[in-house]
Amino acid sequence: MAVLDTAPALPRVGSWNRRARGGGPVWKLYASLAVCVLLASAVLFPGAFTRSSPLQQQLGDRLLAPGWSRGGSTVHPLGTDALGRDLLARVVYGARYTPPISIAAVAAAGTVGTILGVVAGYFGGLVDLVIIALADFMLSFPFILTALLVAAVLGAGVFNLIVILALGSWPTYARIARAETASMRHREFMTAARAMGLRTAAMLRRHLLPNISSSLIVIGGLEVARLMIAEAFLSFLGLGVPPPLPSWGNMIATGRDYLIQQPWLVIVPGLAIMLSATAFNFLGDALRELLDPRLAHGD
Amino acid sequence: MVRYLALRIVQAIIVAFLISLATFFLLFIAGNPVHLMVGEGATTGQIAQFSHQLGLDQPILSRYIRFVAGMLAGNFGESLFMRGQPALGAVLARVPATLELAAAALFSTLVLALVLGIAAAVKRSGPFDHAVLLGAALAQGVPSFWFGIALIMLFSVHLHWLPFAGMGTWRHLVMPCATLDLYLLPTFVRLIRSRFVDVLREDYIRTARAKGLGEPRVYVRHALRNASAPIIAALGLQSGHFFGGVVVVETIFGWPGAASLIVSSVVQFDYPVVQAGVIVVALMIASSNLLADAALALSDPRVRYASPE
């Protein structure tokens, strides 16, 4: 089977501008893009944000208060953790885990889920039944429990984490791709493509996929946000990114033991997760309203 | 209707069976738990003897048959870490705590979501509506495990108002419930709001207003009644999502329910308890779906008399 190309088919510029001028979702789009730029620069150039190393321990400087509080540290703007590691450096370097892992998982789940959904929706019959039964089966069970079980079996690690998160996300893609494909299958442009003698794979890729891609892109933003929170929780439980790597979930787990001495150890990584997840939620919402007014909630 | 429910029950049993199958093979891949139980210093002989006692040295097919036979008799074996405790009994003993938390959270979320969702829909596109939608979008990005810890930090560590863990009094219930509310509210509020927006456009609402009914009566007697069926149906589909939140909240607040038992058993590799727990969860989700179906049929005669699809 040919590999389906999931490159986004953006709408014509004119229609984009017309809706954008109506106000509404544009500020959400800009806000989320700003956060994305911030995250990308933290991933690529962490040295621009902090001089400290996220792993360097200085046991003499344990649990220092942040720079703005009385008696706070001047070298460590956000203070230090129980091993004397710089909190700002850990949060900045932490951007290398949660967001890229979730984006990779959504890319994998989007590819697999879209292929399965298109196949199910286009061919129907037994294939459809099996794929959709499997997707429904996975959706009916709490994802976090599935993830826990698989994580316990596979063991902690970045690659395993991507696989586990993708496992929780493909059913959403499969369901949507299937529904959209089934509704497009008998449209005139599909009949025309078939009449032109295109092979099935080429027809699905060149004619069907661009027409269903806007829903899939919209789901992408929301799924990245959902998986970021799931990733953080798995790391929090010790089943995700292995310590001492500074993933935000790990940091909350270790900071939890020092709620009285240094509450910022829990607050700061939580805010980082929240900011990133909200940015991707807004991205999904804004794209939904820009690309697909039918899906805009409520009105 | 009876036929439809019977069909759903059969479906639920098949799903639970498939889940047990998946769990069994997953734990089989994970390998022999005896290594974890006996510790570092054990000899090969001790491991072999222990494996034999637990029936772990037999071929996979016979182990699976024994597992299914045991499961049908309600016997998942004994817990590996709580000596002498049957796994299923250990899980079932903790189900009431989970149900207490779930019921309290569901009730409080529904009340809040109905108030916010209806108020937003009535003044659609007004400032309150925008505030509710923005609030829902922001709440969706909050990791609930972190929110729970933040609540503990504020109300237990600093203010000493509420106990940070355990269950018993209503004060134990406040923070777990609030955390679950925040987790569920975005979905619930959006759903209720959008159903209400649709219903309020219907002709019968105009008729109700035209015949001089007061606004509260229009919303409750006419709009809520008609909006409730799709709301119940959609909420039934959310039970998996809901239980995911219960897992997080029980873990953070040390709530002695079935979900936190499963999490600790997964981490400790107490696989009989994991197997029993997963089945119990699957059945709990299936029965809440059934309850939603039954509630749907009660609230909407069209569902009751329609033939099953």
C-alpha cells in the first residue's frame, strides 16, 4: 500500500483573510504561534535563556528561593531544587521532552490513524468493521490506564513513550478519517477521478486526502495538547521520561516532596505544561474556526 | 427496547472479554513477575519453585485457559504483595470509594455545567458566553494532577483548611471533587451550551414564549427536556474519559478507591490485581454506558420505540 502523504492542504488565501477579518479566532492563532516560537527556541537554543546546566548539582545550594523573594538567589532566578540544580535551566531544557514527544506521537498516530480510517471508510465491509471495532474498543477504555499498562510492560524511555501516546491517539484519527471518507466517497470529484482511470492509491492520496485534511489538522492541535498532559502524568508516575532528565512531569513528582520549602518546584513546571497545552488547544480551536466553519462549536 | 438493552449487555460482555485477553497477553509479554517478588538473592531453584506454585511454568495456552476458567468463576488468583488476599476481593473492596468519588464529582459537575452552559447559551455571543468559552478552553489545558497538587499546596499546606489525603468526611471530598470538576467541566459545558443553542432555535421554544410562559419555565420545561437526550447520550460516551480523570485524582489524593489500587499494582507488578482491576473497570464503564442508554430511553420516547440499529 502506498504511504499516504498527510501534508496539509491549506485553504485559498482569500477565504482565510475573509474569515480572519471577521475577528474571533485570530488572536488565539497568534497567541499560540507565539508560544510555539518560544518553545521551539527553548528546544533549539536553551543557552539563550539560561547559562546554568539542568543536571549540574550543587548540594551547597539546595532548595534556594527564587530571585524575587526575600533572601532569594541572584545566580538562580527561579531558585534550585533539592539537589541544588537550577530550576530555570531545568524548565527550559524540559521543553525538549514533553512538546516534541507529544508532537512526534501525534504525527505517528495521525499517519497510522488516517491510513486506517481512509481504508475503512473507502472500502467498507469487513475491513471497516474490524478497524472501527478496534478503535471503539480503545476509545471506550480509559487511555491513561492503557498507557500505564503498556508503559509498565515496555519500560520507561522516550521512544516507548511516543509509541504509547500514539497508541492512545490513533483511534481518534481513524474515526474522523473514516467518517469524512465515507461522506466523500460518492461525491462527483471522486467519481470523476475514478473515471479518469486513476489507481485507487493515487486517487485517495491526490483527491480524497486534500479534502479531508482540514479536520485532521484541527484534531492535531487538540491531540497534541491532550497527549502533553498524558505524557506529563506518565512521567510524574515514573513511567515516562526517566530521571534525571528534566521532563516537566518528573520535576513535579520530585518537587512534590518540598511543597513547604520550595513550592515553585511544582508551580513552575506545571505552568510550563499548562502554557504549552493551552497553546496547542488554542491552535486547534483557531484552525477549526478558520478552516472548517461547520465544526465551529455552537454557532 | 428490552432487545436493544440485551444487545448492549452482550456487547459489553464481549468487550470485557477482549479487554481481559489483551491484558493477559500484555502481562505475558512483560515476563515472569516472580523475579520481582523474590528479590535479588533468590536462587534459580527458588524462582522455579515459586513459578511452579503460581502455574507460571506452564505453556501459554494452558495458562490462558486456566485464567479464563478462573475469571468466569470470579477467581483471579491471590495478590502477590498483599499475602493471602484474593485479587478480585481486594479490588471490589475498594469499588465503593471510587463510586462515592465518581457520584459526587458527576453530580457537582453536572450542576455547574448546566448553570454555566445554559446561561451562556441564553445570552449567546454575549460577554458571559465568551467568558465561559474562554474559561473552558483554558481549563482544558490544565493538567489535573498538577491542579490537585496546587490545591493541596494552598488549602492543606498553607491554610490548613482541608486534609491532604484519605477519605471519610465531606472535607476529604472537596479537593478531589474540585479537581475532577475542573477536568470534566470543559467538555460538559461546551456540550450543554451547544445543545441549548440548537434547542433554543426550535419552533416549539418560540411557541412556548408566544403563549406567554416565563423564561425560566421555557428553559426548564421545554428546552432542558428536549436538550437532555443528546446530552445524556454524549455523556454516556464520556465514561472512559471520566474514569481517566478518576485514576489521576485517586492517585494524587491517596483516595482509597479501585483506580489508585490499579495504579499501585501496575507499578508493583501485582498482576492478578491488575487483571481483576482492569476487568472491574471495564465492567464499570460498560454499566455506566448502559445506564446512560436506559436514561436516554426514559427521557426520549423516540428512542424507546425505535427499533435498534
